[in-house]
Amino acid sequence: MNTARPDLNLLVVFDAVASTGSVTLAAGKLSLSQPAISHALNRLRDVVDDPLFVRTGNRLTPTPHATKMIPQVRALLDSVGPLLVSPKFDPATSAQTFRVGASDYAMMTVLPGLVRALRAQAPDTTLDIRPIGEASQVQLATGELDLAFWGASPPPSPFLSQELFREHFIGLICARHVLAVRAGQGRLTLEDYLRYPHVMVTFRDPRKSPIDAGLAKLGKARRIAVSTPNFASNVASVRGTDLIISLPARLADSADQSDLVTFELPLDIPEYAYSIVWHRRSDGDPAMLWLRNLVASLG
């Protein structure tokens, strides 16, 4: 007996011939040509060293050895079959947990819409938000995170990304600030901007913030009076003080702007892409694809 292992396709052909008793019918069932079925049968005959089927009238009858093989082959194909079928994802019935990395910015701007969409379309799913940081790429690679919101340049392969929208910075001061009228009229100068202290968010990126990098190109610098890792607390710090904050425009839109004045920055800061990032390992997963499409639709 030949000890070579048959591939699964040979067993599929064997089962089709056994169930139909015909090479022609088996070919039609599997959408293959008759020569392809015959070739596969001959290969399997060589492996098991048995003719497998003999012709009786117009029908192929299994040999005693083939008769013993039939239930075993069908059990094998039944067990393997589900593995060969592309998995489906039904958001309406899924109880999946989505683990998403998000910064303070994402939590204030993107996540509220995502939460509402999940409650409407996938009410039994769970959204597990994890803080994004230096370990985020490792967490994406190991599966601890399914997806992460990304404000910096996306990491290279094996990570993949999709831009959600473009973002830019604006300024925000208290409506009782001495510069409030000039800011509201769009007449704030760079000298005005630098005359008062600033509050800033602590960036994970060790490089200078886009604001400070832009000022450095002009040979300028602002004085930082308050630095925190939280945008919401920074916005709150502006109320009733002489502090100035520069922040992404969508954050200002999501904040309570009563007693606050927004203004365009008196320096040129390029807009930047805000994206989602995932590892290639989950690129083809139907649930992850659905989630990415849902997030993209909210941009």
C-alpha cells in the first residue's frame, strides 16, 4: 500500500462518486470535468492500493475496502467542512467583544458616535476601550487590541491603516479673557497668542507638539503654565483664567463652548490625518471588517 497521504480533494471526489455511483454525476456535483474526476480516483487508488469502485451495469459499486472507507471519509469531511466555510458575522445577533485602543481625543470625539451605532446595530456586543500608549502596537500584534485610533503617522507593515478624516488645530480662550474680542473678530496676532500662558495636553509622542514645532520654525516659543494628559481638564482650566489652549477642532466642537471663544491660530499648522490602525492578522476577519467599515462610516 502506498503510504503517501491523500489530499482532501481526493476524498471529496471519492465521496461524490460513492454517493452518486457515477463519474459523470460526480463531475456535475463538484463542477469538475469527467477526466478530472477520473484522474483523482486513479490517484486515490494508487494511495490505498485498491480499485475502490467496479462497474455494475450503469453504476459504479464500491469495493469492500471502499465500503469501509465511506462512513469514515464522510465523518472526516463533515468535521473538516465547517473549517473550510468562510465565517459570517451577524451584528444583530453577535455577542462579540471589540477591544479598541483610544486616546482622550478619540473618547471625546469619535467614540460617542461609535457607541450609538453599536447599540443600534449590534446591541449584544461589548466595546472594551483601552488607553492607547507605547504598548499599543504590541497589543495589536498579540490580539489584545483589535483596532486602535491613531493621530500620528501610522506604523509600517505588518500594520494596516485607514484614514478617517483630516484634522486641524484651533485656539480656545475664556470669553472674559482680555483677548476675547480680538479673537472673536479674527484679529488675534502671533504676538497676542504668545503674550499669555498656555495649557497643553501631554503628548505620547516624544517629539514636539505640532504647535511647538510650528513656533520653533519661526524662532518662537510659548510659555506652558499647565500640562495634563487630558483634553477635557485642559478645556475646563481655560474657563475663568487667562490661559490659552490650542486643540484639535473636533474637540472644540464636542466641548461645551458656553463662556468660551474659539479662534483660528495665528500661525500655519498643517492639518493631519486621523486614522484607524490594525494588525494584518485580523485584516480578513469578518467581525473586524464590519467594525472597521462602521467606524469609517462615522468619520
